[in-house]
Amino acid sequence: MPKSRIRKKPVYTPPPSQSKKRKVSAPWLVPTMLASLILGLAWIAVYYITNGASFLAPLGGWNLVCGFALIVVGVVLATNWR
């Protein structure tokens, strides 16, 4: 029976593990996220409830864009929450 070849490389040893600090969100992130989501929802609700006859009237259809933009900002901030 033939002999197997001897290994030329040393056995793999993994590098020492570094303690990874858990990343924490900035303290302003959650209040800003919640405020943005609630304000966007309230903006759209006020626009619909008042039929556009409130202080939001000059913006016309752009009220929906503003409300949804605030909601999108809130969702984007929510993706960064740890």
C-alpha cells in the first residue's frame, strides 16, 4: 500500500475573534421616525377630511405628495433602526 503524501501547509487556524460592539441607533432616530410617520398620516387625513378646504388648500394635489414623502422618510429611517 502506498503512503499518502505529507502535508506541506500547516493546519488552518482561524484568526482570533474580535469582540464586535453591537451598533446602536442614534437617540434621535426613533422619535424622528415616529414623528415623520405620524405627521405624514395626519397630513393626508386632514387633507381628505377637510376636502382640501383647510390651510392645506394652496398646495392642492401636492398635499398627497407631501404626506407620502413624510411616510417614505419614516420608512427609510425605520430601516436604519437597530
